[in-house]
Amino acid sequence: MRNYTTQMDAARKGIITPEMKAVAEKEYRTPEEIRDLVAKGQVAICANKLHTCIEPNGVGSMLRTKINVNLGVSRDCKDYDIEMKKVNAAVEMGAEAIMDLSSHGNTQPFRRKLTSECKAMIGTVPVYDSVIHYQRDLATLTAQDFIDVVRLHAQDGVDFVTLHCGITRKTIEQIKKHKRKMNIVSRGGSLVFAWMSMTGEENPFYEHFDEILDICREYDVTISLGDACRPGCLADASDVCQIEELVRLGELTKRAWAKDVQVMVEGPGHVPLDQIEANMKIQQTICMGAPFYVLGPLVTDIAPGYDHITSAIGGAIAASAGAAFLCYVTPAEHLALPNVEDVKQGIIASRIAAHAADIAKKIPHARDIDDAMADARRNFDWEKQWECAIDPETAKAIRESRAPEQEDSCSMCGKFCAVRSMNKALNGEYIDIL
């Protein structure tokens, strides 16, 4: 029987949990190191005690950068079977977390299926589900209705919940005064903003934060503090609304830690390349090293259809500067609900970004696979190259579709191949070109 309530509670009592041991093994760290980082709030192990099939992962800037995949049904795309295919594909491709952002239909069976069958961390945004769960318009919902849905998701086994706690009635005046180009682009943030505007009441997730902490403590749910004011275009990056909300998220982080509730903090958004590192450092300071979960960041606004690339560029810089968790972006971003192929492209791009950052941060053994790939390329060991490749099927298909005359080359260079020439030269062999 557990003699602790949350992973943070255990860590502060000096207890090393099975989850901490599992994370330590994956990260080439000692269990004591992981315990101490969890105690400080610098690593979050998102693992609801009711999600029994989970394979635990740690989220923290000093660990491997983790990837989250957003999916879920909408009114225009209602097939839960397709979403489950995306889930399975995402986990197979290495995603450590799945967020169910469903905004239509009976969401609970799908959510419960995820927490009963999926080994990845499962996250949700309860404010989305509130309107669906009660089947009532937003303005008719009460503060207690929102809190009850948080409890429902915790009881369903969800490991982390995104709550837009940092937006308040003060934000309404800020948004009106500062006249952003894109206003609020966070779906959850816009719903909270709309509810406050229509009811005249304070944000229930802020006003009743202590009650929410009690729920999260009971089930060991990690709070992902949502950034309602994240910039939705480059023009809005690093503005007063974004930074003021971040300051409030820092205050809420302290309050959560005081109740042994783990926290992640969500970040931008669309950010120019030269502002990314500063954003990471500001968050680390204001939120005292709590894991930073970034949505991109996207480094340009002009690439619909290719935003998995703009996101990967920003994600690599963000993670190398301290972000711990990358939310993938697909080619369908800003355009449509992603299909299975979009999900694959988004995950691959994010994994490349995360891996590049881990090498830059000198995460233990991060570069081992790159060194193995270099050896395989030098030796023309194609099977080993497929083993090392982040997407072996695509790599193999490209080579096979344009096969060269001989194995020790590719159809780009043929006998002009530099690797082939150097191997022969260093072995004292005759180098035939023609």
C-alpha cells in the first residue's frame, strides 16, 4: 500500500517509488537523483495512480526531451477508431504522451480506453469537455461544473490536465488595451475568457485553485499550467499579456508544490527565432525550474502545410535552451484535423528536434545512436543504418526506389562516392571511377 499521496510527496519523504526507479533506468541516472529532482519540482513524473498500465517517464530539462501528441475527435471528424489508430501509431513512433483534445460526442469511453490500454502519459483539457459533458452552453455552466469535470478526468485515470489558471479578469482589460494581432489563440484560454466575459465572474480555475489541488493530490494528477495568452503570431510574442500571465503561473506553481502537486508550465506559441532562448530563461527563473512544455514554438507564420518544420526548428532551440517537453505540430496545423500520415510527419519532426537538443545538452548516451549511424555509413552497412534511422521504412523505401548499380554507393554519387573512395584509398586499393 502506498504510504504517500503523490510522487512529489514521496520524494520529499525520501521514498524512491517504482516510477522513480523506472525513470532512473531510462535516463541513466540514479534513483536518488530522480527522487531529488522530483522533490524540487524540476522533474515531473506524470502518473495517475489509477493509470496502472503506464510506462513512467520523467519530464525535466536535464532529462531526455519528451514528445506529446495531440489528437481527438471534432464535430467534423467523429471517428474514434481512427483516433485510436493515431494513438497506436504515435506510441509506436516514440511519443511519450498523448493528449485527448476531443470536442465532440461521448468523450469518456475513449478517455477511459486510453488510460486502460495506453502505456503513454495521458493528458486532457477539462474545460473542453465541460460543455460536452453537460451538453449546455458555456454561459450556463458554473464554477463547480468546471471543477467537477476536473475530478471526473482524475477519476478516469488521466495523468496530467491542462488548466488555464493564469488568465483572470485583469486579462480581459489587458487584451482590450494592448490590441494584439491574434488576441487569444488558445482554445481553452478563449473558452475561459468567453465565460468570464459573459458571466462577469472570475476564472474558476484560478479562484478555486486550492480545491483543484486537493483533487490532483488525491489521484496524483500533474497540473500543466496552460498559457492562455501564448502568442499566436510573431507580432504578439513576448508581450505584456504573455509575460504577465507567466508571472501568475509562477505563483501558482509555488502553491501547487506546497500541496505536493506536480506542475508543468506551458509556453509559447509563435516566437521569432531570436526570442526563443530568452523565453526559456525567463520561464526557468519565474517558475523556479518547473518543467517547461512548449507548443512549438513556431518560428514563422507563413508555412501552412509545413508547420511541422517551423515547429521543429523552434523546438530544437527551445529544448536546447531548457524546454523539457515538446508538443508536436503536424502539417495540418492551422488547416485541419490531422490524419494518420500528418501525425507521423509531426512526430518525426518533433523527435528530430528533441534528439538534436538532447545532443546539444549532452544528455547521457544521447549521441550513441548517431555514432553508430556514422560507423554504419562508413561501412556501407545498410541494415545497421535502418536500425539507427528515426524512420527506417521511409529511408529504406527511398533507397530501394532508386537503387544504385552496386551496394557500396547510392544513385546520387555512384563510384564518385567519397566514402567509397576514402575506404579504398586508406586500404591501399585501386580506386576505379569510370
